[in-house]
Amino acid sequence: MKNVIKDLIKTTIPNQFRTKLRQHYSLYSFFGFKHKCPFCNSNLKSFLPHGLNFPVLKKKEVVAAGFRENVLCPKCGSYDRERLLYLFLIKKTKLLRQQTKLLHVAPEDKLVGLLNNQNNIDYLTADLLRKNVMVNMDITDIQYPDNSFDAIICNHVLEHVPDDQKAMTELFRVLKPNGWAVLQVPISYKLDETFEDESIVKESDKEIFFGQEDHVRIYAADYFERLQSVGFKLEIFDWRTDLKDFGGEKNLFGLNKNEKIFFVTK
């Protein structure tokens, strides 16, 4: 039946309309009431599977990395980790309710649209190389004075940075007293300590040992000690302890059951 539909589309629908038709068909095929995307409010029977499939990620059970089911929204393209962060920001912080100077490093696309339109947020997006940000910035040498930001979002960045201790020190420096930050990383709780090796430089070798061609380590639970060593106070939030705000027992929003929020304050 699928092949018949494809052939019918090719022979009867002009090229310029086919992409939109495929999008509508995809949404129709995923329509249901088991899940809901908090970004686009789509009702879905499931999210799409997504992620890299390198053996090291499975062997070391790296949370928020590797191939997994129920990750990608078929309508807006949001990831499970974006949905968790979004819900945490609106449910567990005052970000949308008070004046906040926010630094957003390597900004998640879906969050940019939300945060950039908030009148109470003095919003700055930053990245080392990307062009679609407000400023290019190396987080090991941040070009802003001490105590510049009320809040920082910096997710899935530190695993790319060779000198992560210097980056953490800089993030702490530019955060205002009583400010907060969310600093997510892929993490393995099977490891006794963070695995890193400066001699691993080839992209193909990084895929084998770290699970991605531009990663330089796999964090373990000693990540928390690294954050605390530069001065951060750490709170680990498990969304499963607050099911009412995070999708209930049936996991309405398709969140990763093993991912926790690493929330730090100064």
C-alpha cells in the first residue's frame, strides 16, 4: 500500500507540493494521544527514534547520548533533552517571570524562539563557531566582566572542550552572586571516573572511544565534583520525582527516564 501511495504522489502531485504533503502525511501517521510535544503542542502516538549508534555509548550506558526510541518530535523537531530543559525552565525557575540577563551557550533551536521573545529576558546567544548566534565566544575565555549574568544555559558543550575546568571557572566567574546555571552533559554512571585521553585526536578514534567525532571525554559522576571545585553549588533534579509537572507516569512528553538536570548556583 505504501508503494502505491508513493507512486500516486509521484505521478499526480507537482514537485513543489510534495514536501509539504510528506510532512502532513508524517504527522498523520504519528497522530495519537499517548504523547504531546510541549513546544508545538502536537498530539502524538510516539516520537521518532534518534541518536548515534556507536558501541561505546551503549556499553557505558551514556545518558542523553546514543540511539534511543521516542526522541524527536515529527512536527517541530524538538529533542527529548530540549523538552526536559524547557519544562524545567518554566516549572522550576523564575526565568519567564522576572528580569533576567541570560547567557545561552550553543543555544537549542526550539528554546531560542521562546526565550528571544520574552520581554523580561536580556538574552544573549553565543557559540564558538556558529553564525546564527549573537556573539562568537570561547567559553574558556569569556569576553564579559565578572558577575555579568543572572542565569546561564550551557548544555552538551563541556564534553567538546579540552580544558573543561577552565570553561567551568569562566562560567562561574561571569555568573552573578545568587545566579544559576543549567550545565547538562552526556554522562555514564557506570564509570568510576571521567574518561579522557588527550592522545585520542582522530575523529574516527573519538567516535570509537567517546561516541562522537567532536567529543573529548565521557563524563562520570565525578563531573559533579568538577563543578563544585570551581565554586558552584549543585542540585541534581530528577524529573521523575515531580511527575505532575513532567508528564506523569505515562511520560506524556517523551522524556529520557535516565536524564537528570544539573542545576548549579553561585
